[in-house]
Amino acid sequence: LLYYFSILFLNCKFPFRFGGVIYHQCISMNSHKVWCSLTHNFDRDQKWGFCSSQARLFNGFLPPRRGSSLCRQNPCLNGGVCVTAAHLNSFDCVCPDGFTGALCEKKKCYEPLHLKYYDTGESWGRIYLRSVELCTCLSGGVSCERARYTVCLRNRCENNGVCRMIEATGEEVCGCISGYNGQYCNINPGEQCYRDSGALYRGVASVTVSGSSCLPWNSDLLFTELTVETVESAPRRGLGEHAFCRNPDQDKLPWCYTMTGRAVSWEYCAIEPCSKPARQSPVLAVAPGPSRRPVRTPACGKRQEKRISRGRILGGTSALPGAHPWMAALYIADEFCAGTLVSSCWIVSAAHCFLRNPLKSQIRVVLGQHSFNDTGPNTRTFAVQDYILYPRYTQFEPTLNDIALVKLKKVEGRCALKTPFIRPICLPVKDMTFPDHSCCKISGWGHMHEKANSYSHLMEGVVKIIPFDQCSSPDVYGSEVRSGMLCAGSESCVDACQGDSGGPLACDCDGVSFLYGIISWGDGCGRSGKPGVYTLVPKYSDWINSVIKKSRKTSVNRTTIDICIGSQCQR
């Protein structure tokens, strides 16, 4: 077996995470040389080295050598999966639970009290038959010895478990009552179903509705996601060094993180509810006085938050499903644009996407799409009833008034139904503004690097609003930037590229997202001093509303999702 080495003579770690994407080989992203991560998570640790051999690259990835048959006869043992790694004509084994080593040849030690595997040489404490023990995983099995202990100063054990601290190591261990396991007694192997939303589910289900296996909540491949390290009171929320389904964020049912292709994703779990919820009539709370109003959950602009915000990541990062539920994929004949869902039947996009006057029959719109050109169970596909360009848009000035509306054709009398993966963004009112240097999000499937292929999954990035005077200065865009446009970019080179046209620049106000800009044009992709230019949506809010309201007057049925007009952040 051949290993990768960096020029620092340190082992590359495969697979490794970079920008939320998982790589099994050296890459050249953001570099003219081939490099790799020295840990399994570059996003978290930022440790890297150049690979020792400068092989020829193709679109930033090392091409597999012709005739390479390293994985044809799987060299990985014990059910390991062989992944070809082109550099040095090598391969990597992805081992199943219970095995480790370059070829998955080493057997791990299983601790039934913790429901967890330990590597050879690793030690852990436990309470077994009322005795406190310190155990070590050896090549021949598990060796345990009684250990001296004291009572813990604070009992972190759940479900009436007792806590003891091993004097030699300072490790706190839990002794669980019958029916519970795990390091904190927060796992119930006998729990077969979930109640209510599953916030208290503590069973051992670890498979999603699509059949994917869950990632452990402490996986090295997770970073910005909700993990044991990032969630407050993680053991009380059922999280730990395991891969069991949980609901730590008050979602509608238990879920877990998974690997979808080369990207970290998440899915709901294949667990049955203990009983079907009874249908109840909605009950309105009675306000104690005329000055108080019932609190309403916003019907727009709310995203699935399965990730902790950690600021900008160089080159953008892979988005999680539901993080941008208003994203619309517009397949226009042989071309592609993005758009933004603003009501049940209406998409806002860029007018230049329709410069060739395509037939309506040549356009299809996919909502809820995460992987490019892939219609999964969370997606809905619509034909187009009509598309409307801004009246003063002209092909002779394609960057000016670059906005269009697309009306979806109803299916069985209605358009988009709201789901965790499909919901509208809020439209700003005419005079809504976000101050200069505000951080907003862009998203799309387009090129994240100039002259690169589009991504197979939705990407996201954070950009700052750039002052108009700065963007319209002669050394940036000069007079090309006009009224009705805004610029946004980032020192870390995150930018919207070709293929993202028509997509949203979403700015948040009090936890609600507003469509503040439409990805329109720019000079190249992520070039220094050349930010992306966006259509300023508040300038066109009155026109958007008038078109949608006029259409509703001739419509028999009320749309499923109302158009949303939000409050101002700053006048």
C-alpha cells in the first residue's frame, strides 16, 4: 500500500473535509500546487501541506491513471470500501465500524456498556457490576483492572445514573440503571419509536428514510454542524460519541447527518412514531389586553438551521438541505439559471436568463433541489405558465433592470406547498435598506472558481455589501454600476460565478431572510477588486407586488403561500 506524503514529510489524511466537501485525494483548490490536509478536517484545523509529486491536474482534481486496477479486486478487508486515489497510484480504505488500519485489518474493541468501539491502545473507564474499572484495548482483546475512585463533584449522568471519578486519570464514568447505556446513561436500546417530535428519543436507530447510515455526532468530518462540542448540554439532548438519530434542535422528528456523494448532508430518520398524532382544531390564544398581539411565526424567510455560524470560509462551502429553501433551479432549454421563490406560484430571477426568448414549454423549475439536476424525494418540479421581464429591460443594456418574474403552472390546482425544504423568502418593502458592510448569503450550483465545472450540490458563501461609491469608482466598475444595482463581495474571494445568475442575495433581519439582491453580473469570478453586482430588489418591490396581485385577481384559488412583505431594518 502506498501512502500520500506532503513535502513536510507528514502524512496526508484521507478522506478530509474542505469547504464542507469530502476529498479522497490531493487537490489544487485555491492553489497552483497540489495539496492535502494533515487532519481529517481542514475547515476546522487549517493544517495542510503540498503533496510530494506535482501530477498534472484536471479541473483542480488529480485524474485517475489509465488502467488503474487497485480497487478492482478490493484489497480492503472486513467489508472495507476501496476508494481510488490517483496521486502515486494509490488507494484508501474506508473501514466499517469495528475495524481500523490501512486495510481495515485491525479489529477494534467493543464496549457494550458504552455501545462504542475503541481503537487498539485506547483506554476508558467504566462501572461494571458496581466495580469501577479502567480498561484498555489490546490486540488480543480488552483488559480491565479495578481502579481507585472518588465521587464526582457534579453528576452529569442522566436517568438516575451514578457518577465516579477515576483518580489515576481524572475521567468521570457513569453507572447506569437497567435499561440505559452510554457514557452518560442517555441511550435506551429498547426504545423503538418516538413520541411527539422525538426530542426525548434515546433509541439506537441510525438509518435515514433513504437508507443512508448516520454519521457520529462527534465525527471528524463535522465542523460547522451541530455536534457534541457545539451543542449546549449535548448529553441532555441525547448527543454523544455515537451515530444514533436525535432531535437536538426542536425539528419535527429525529434526524442525523449523512454523507451524500462527497458532501455532508442530513436526513430525517426511519423511525416510526409511537402513536399517530390526533388531529386537533387550531386554538387561538386570548390576548390579555388590546395592546398585545399574538406572536406569529413568519410565513417566509425561515431556513433550516443545522449549522453553527462560524463566519466566512474560503471559496464557499457546501450547503445543507433546507438551508436555502427558496432556491429555485431553472432549466431553460440547454441553459441553466437560478431563481428565488417569493410566493407559492412565483419565482424572481434575472431577466438576462431569458434573452433568447425561450418557449415556455422549454422551461422547467425545480424547487427543493440540493444536488444539481437531481430530483429527489424533497423536490417538486413545475412547468412554467408565463415569464415576465421588467418593462424597461432591454437586450441592448442587459445589466440594467435585470429582473424577471416566472409564474409556475399549477399541479392539481396549486403550486408550491411549504415543506422544510421548500418555502419562500421574504420580499423587502420599497425603502428597506441594509447598511454597507452588512453580511449576506449567496447560494447556487455555479462555478465557485473561474473556468471550473459547476458543483454537483448547492454551495453557499457569505459576502459583504460594498458601498456604492466604492463600487462605482473608476478602478472598479465606474459608470457601469447604475441606480438599481448593488455590489457585494468578500476579502476571502467568495463570489457569485457563472451559472448562479438569477439566484438570491439573502440578507437577514431578526432571524428572517429577505431577498435583497439578484445575482446579475461581474468581472470574472472572485477577482480581487471586482465584486459581484446584484439587482437591488427593493427598487422593484412595487412592480413585483403589482404583477402578482394582478394575477391573483384572475385566479380562482388562493395561493398556498402568501407573499411576504417584511419590516425595515434601517431607513
